[in-house]
Amino acid sequence: MFGSITLEVGIGLILVFLLVSILCSTVREVLESLLKSRSAYLERGIRELLKDKDATGLVKIFYDHPLIASLFNEDYKPRKMAKQPSILAQGRNLPSYIPSRNFAIALMDIATRGQRTDAVSSDPNSPKISLDTVRMNILNLENPFVQRALLTAIDAAQGNMEEAVKNIQNWFDSSMDRVSGWYKRSTQWIIFWIALGVSVALNVNTLTIADYLYRNDLARKALVAKAEVISKDTSYLNKSFQEVNQEINSMNLPIGWSKGIRSINDSDDKVTESWWLSVFAPLLGWLITALAATMGAPFWFDLLNKVMVIRSTVKPHEKSPEESSDDRQAKKIPAVVAGGIIQPKQILPGNPPAPFNPESAGVSNARDKESHVDLCDLEITDSTLDEDLPPAKGGVG
């Protein structure tokens, strides 16, 4: 059976994984603010969407458009794009987010008024953006791939301007889903290496912590109580690096290097000579912690809430054991007593009931004085055999 100790150890490990994940996410955000990798991945996605990988044509015109240029500082200066997105790509001053509607209106404006932003394109007498003007001036894009995509979006709208804008927005959003996949995979790799560094730097060994919680009842109960409080605090995921670090230090777990590499079941704090306990076990424990942190703090927070619900349903059975099955409980059979009243009589397992004696029970029937006689003990002395009986008459022939 899934014991309560094992469940409580699991709750303690989930709480540790949650805290380490928050630490790693905080470090990742600091690294993102320095590198601006989101901006780099967004630029790469736009280059591939507009079929201008060198960013010397429509991509540069797009980033120079007032609706897009207002989202970042300085001028757009394209760099050479690598074959594969880099994990630590640098986005410099580029925007990390472009609204899909800005993308759609900017492309339609470029198609209508031309590529350059000058006195001619900014004049009040310049062409008004409409489905007809976009179609008539579509060659201003100088990009057959994008021209074909815009014409398809216009034709599918069937004369509805707002519907055409939504079609272009959907085209942009579907491409950004792939960009989000790039960024998510790179973030998981970055968090893994950050988590591995944090696990080694703080000596967060999953195997040692699990062994410590299993053998220390007071520490396990205290950690479960803390987890119960944290699971109800939805703002806990927004804790700062310093707050989470203080939380880890306050739990009095075998975390840190003050006692060296703690081995499993090392009660006297002496490192054994075994290669497994002194080398491979710490490496495996750090690796498990790093892999767990890649799942993210929201994942562990949700899992902690679910496990606490499971514990709340298991805990009552520990205080009041379940009732035994019916065949182990005392059985009751009816017994007839004087006056025709039926009273229950208890029979314990292994104690067969005594034979019923009507005379001892005082049973009588006012209409038949011999109703208690069953004739089971009557000895028959005179009987007629079947072959001596006369033949039957009638019946079915």
C-alpha cells in the first residue's frame, strides 16, 4: 500500500524542486534581460516568414516602418543569420514582441503607399488603404511570396477589410507558434544548465534529501506543514531570489557544503570510501535535481496542490481504520421465543448455533397443539411397495 511516509517524502521533494525551479527561473530572467533572446528569435521568425533571410529587402523595410520602429530604439541593423537558432542568441535593441495587428497593417500600408517613409507616402493625398488599393499596388512589396500571401488573404475576406486584416494576423500568429517552440526548447536547455550549476553550487542532492526525510520524522512533518501553507499561496511563484534562498536555508535540510558531500544513510556525517556513495550518488542526485527543475515552477506548484489533496483523503484512514468485512463481524440470526416474537440472536464466528428445540422455547399454536412435531424421527413399520399398487386409470396415453 502507498504508505503515508512515502507520500510525505514525495511532498518534501516536490517542495524542494519547486524552490529550485523558482531560483532557476529568476536566473533565467536575468540572463534574458541581458541577452534579449526573445527579440533574436522573433527577428529570425520574421525573416523566414517574409522570405528575406539576409534582411536586406522587405524585412528591413518592415522594421523601418513607423508602426514597428516605434517598438524599439535606434535603427534596424541586420546581422548575418546562422543556420540554427542559437541558445544564447542576442537580440540587441530589437522588440521582443510585435502585435499581430501592427504586422498586418504595416504590410498593407507598404503595399499601398510604397516602401519608403517620405513626403510622398506621408502626404494626405496618398492612396487610402483598402482592399482594392492593396491589390492594385501589391507590386510595391517586391516580394512574390508575400504578395501571394496577401492576395490570398484579401480574396478569402470577400470584400471585408477587417476580415482581411484578421487573415493576415492569423498567418503571422501561426508562424510565431514555431518561434515560440524554438524559444521554449532553448529555455529548457538554459534552465537545465542553470539548475545543474545551482544543484552543484548549493549541493542540492535529491537522493540525500529523500534519505534524510525518510529517516527524520520531525523534519518530514515540518516540511509537509510548510508545503501545505505554500500550496495555498498562489503568489508564491513570484518570490525573489533572496526570498527563495532564505526559504531553502530555513528548512534545515542536508543542502550546502558545510558538511561536505553527504552520502546516503550517512548518519555520522562521514564520507564513506565507496565510489557509489562518494562519487556516483552525488552526481546522480544533482542530475535528478537539474532535470526536475527543467519542468518549471508552475508544474511543481500544480503537482504540489494535487498531492496535498491526495494526502487529505488518505490521512483520515490513518486516524480511524476501516471497518472489517461482513464475514468477520458478528452475525445475527432470528430466534423464535414465546409469544411468537422474533428476537435477534448473535452468533460469533467458529461457534455454530445450537439446534432449535420448540418445546424448550415454549412455542405453541392455538389451532394445532402438535404444530411443533415434524415427524422426522417417526419409525415406519407398515408400508406398501410401488409394484403392489393398483394400476392408474385415465391420464395421457
